[in-house]
Amino acid sequence: MTIGGSGESRPSRNKRRDAVRTKATQLRVEQKKKNRRNRFLLQGGILVVALAIVAVIALVVMNSIRPAGPGPANMASDGVLIGEGMKVTETTALKAGADAVPSTPDATGTVADIRVYVDYLCPFCGQFETTNSDQIVKWVTSGAATVEIHPISILTSKSAGTQYSLRSANAAACVANYSPNDFFTFNAALFANQPKEGTAGLDDAAIMGLVTSSGVASSVSEINTCITDVRYKAWVVAATNRALSGPLPNTTVEAVTGTPTVLVNGKQYSGALDDPKEFAAFVLQSAGETYSTSTPTPTPTPAG
């Protein structure tokens, strides 16, 4: 009697070895197919990422070289001219590439013409603003003077890479465009919250906060969009170049060489920036030298 299985013979050693080899060959073939598939997917993924990077770079380049748009309204002279009652003289926007249109000083001999070129990161501009803002408002409100403020950006590289000088000048232009009679208070707010030169300065959100806190009365949403878009960047750069290269209108001063550049009836103020009485005396002196003795002169009075 035989004890065992079904009686079928076991595979021989050679057959078992051949089966193992065949299986191994199949596994290698499958692995090669898998590797090729993975390589294809990886290459495809790299291609997709590369195309996405190219698209982003192209978008950045296109945005950086997009044609310059028009400048802000109410700044055709590259500055905001403010007259009696602190009302802004409204002007149409400069077309891209157009030259500035100088404002015309008062010809009657009764109004002092004050023009100030400022950079919102410049500490000396802040000092002049803090010292003289109140008496300038008094003179302009009464009609004894006009003030024309020219925001420029000569310190764009002095804010840890954030271009605060340019962005703040752009923000001032945005307010001038959309809510011109609030320009002076916003200008004052930028100086009241002036960062130190060499720091990052205020970010866009903080600048937009000043729009609200300074009491800008209209078009706040449009102004905020204008700020985040840096809409007047090209204009700020062009206006700055015009100021630095000259000639400056209505004066023998050839060009801006630093800020603040303060002109009264075409004459440059070089006195103390922190002495309101000295500046008031300069205004009276400049008016007396500009007009004949038979012509009435402006009547600003020194601060008490």
C-alpha cells in the first residue's frame, strides 16, 4: 500500500528553477514599465511646473513694462496747488509722457507763492512740515499765500527694499486725484507718521489707514485700490526726474538737489527748518523783493 498524494509527480528541480526565472523576468519587465511610467509622469510634472514658472515670470515682466498710464488729476504742474480757503486748483491729468504744465503765480502782488518739493521719507521735510504747517495753513486760508506741494521720491532705495518713498508719493497722488481737497491733511498725516530713513516704512495697509484717519471724505475705496496698484508709479518717477533734472518753473533755481526744496516767489529758502519766525520773515522779504513798492505785498505774519 502506497501512502502519499494524488499520485501526480512533483515538478522537477529544473522546472521549478525555470518557473522562478520566468517569474523574475516578468517582474523585471513590469518594473521597467513602471519606471518608464514614473519617469514620464515626473518629466510631465516638471514640465508643468516649468511652464507655470515661465507664466509667472512673463506676468511679472509684463506688469513691470506695462505702458505708463496718465498722471493724477489736479497735479498737472507735478504738484498740488492750494489756494484761499485751502481749496485745490483742479487740473486735468497729464497724459503719459507729457510735460508738466507749470502753475502761474499770482500777478497782483497780493499773494505769496510758496512751493515745496518733499520726500515723505526725508526727516528734514518732516521737520519743516512740523514747524511751518500751522502758519502756512493760516496764510493760505486767508488768501495771503498759496502753497504748491510737489511729492517726489529721491529716497526710494533708503527703505530696506520696500520703496516707501515711491509708494507714499504714489499714495499722495491717489488722494490728489480722487479727493483733492483732502490732500493737505493726508500730506500732514504722512509726515506725522513718518518712519525713520533706512527702515521699511509703512506698508500699504498702514498707508490706507492714514487715508481714513486723516479724514479723507470721498472715494476711499478707489484711493485704496490706487495705493495697492501703485497706479501712479510711472508718474512719480517721471515727476522726480523732472525735478532733479530741471529746469524748475518760475525760479532761477535750476533743479532740486535735495529735500525739502522750498521756494517763495521763486527764491530758495535756506534758513533754519525748525524756526517758523525765520521762515515767515523770509516770506515777507521775498515778497518785498519781488514786487515794487507801489504794489501791495503779501501779509503773512510770523507765528507768535
